[in-house]
Amino acid sequence: MNYTDSYSRGLSVAELGSQARGAFVSRTYAHLFGAIAAFTLIEVALFKSGVAEGITRVMAGSWLLVLGGFVLVSWLASHVALRAVSKPAQYAALAGFVVAEALIFVPLLYLANEFAPGVIASAAGITLVAFAALTAVVFITRKDFSFLRGILMWGGIIALVLIVASLIFGGFTLGLWFSVGMVAFAGACILYDTSNILHHYPEDRYVAAALSLFASVALMFWYVLRIFLSRR
């Protein structure tokens, strides 16, 4: 997820004509669905080859590393993609983020596949429905949700502090309600990102827009899946 308002030079989406604006939105969502497809194919390859089990054994012993990597990779990829001048640099950031996310997701998906068959598809379905509903809200109302920027910044910092504290000190655990809160947080991220796609991104940053949306969708999927696993 990207929180910056420092977009590069160029016309914002809101300043474009209807045809150019439509082309920008179409390109953004085409890249988003391409990223989701690539993520899925990578996961299938990792599981089919047996590599997923080895990755899980290495990473599952340190959930702090997994969760910290999840947040760090999201921030770095969005930061690079937004500021990259050339299209190859933007695509490299998107590709790198998809690969990194696929690796970070392996332990959670492996545990879900082994101990709760069927929940991956259920979590993916709920994430897709929620994403479609939130997207419809923005496109129908045309509301600018950029006011969420500060709330999301502080919410993300608080969530990260809680995650780190629970893993380092072990005095408390982040259970079902934390996951529910993070799903709501991810929903707000999707509203914010979608609003930026309609109002604030420059016309040459559809790759960055797709990356930001992918990061928010991945965040929601992660915590929806954790909710399902907590109930098994």
C-alpha cells in the first residue's frame, strides 16, 4: 500500500479526458489481474515441485521475519514503482513484489493446505467479493477517499508495533479480533488506493497503481485466511 502524495510530474487521472481516463483504469486493472495470476502460478509451481515444504520449514520458525518481510516488501515495492521514471523499472518493481509476496505467503498457505483443506479457496472467494464491493463503492460514488491517508498511516504503524510486541515479548497473542481489524484495515486501503486511481495518479503510473492495489488485496487475503485457520 502506498501513502505518498508525491506523484511524479504529469497530468493526474482527474485531469484527463474520459477516453484517456478509461484507458488508464483498464490498464491498471489488467496489470492487477496479471499480478494475481502470476502470484497464483508461482504458488502452484512451488507446491507442485515440493519447494513449498522446504520454505515453510525455514520460515515458519520465525513469524517475525515473515510478517516483517510482508510489510517491508510492500512498502519498498510501492515506493520504487511510484518513483520509477522508466516503464522497465516499474515492471521490475511489480514483478519483484509479486515474487516476494509469493514466497512470504508460502508458510501460511502450506499450513492451510495441510490442516484445513478448502479454506484457501474460501478465503480467496471472500477476498474477491469484498474487493469487488469496495471497488464498486468508489466507482459509483466517485468519492475521494484520500482523507484516509493519515488514518491508514497510523493504523499501519500500530498494527506493526502490536505484531512485533506479541512476537518479541510473548505476553499476549493477536487472535481473531486482530485479524478482523486487519481485514477492515485492508478494506480501507482498497478504498484509498482505488480512489487514487480515479483522482490522483498521473497517467503514466498505472503499473504503480496496480502494485498498490495488489498489496492491499494480498493484505486482505492474508488476514481472511488467518481468520479461517483460527476457527479450525
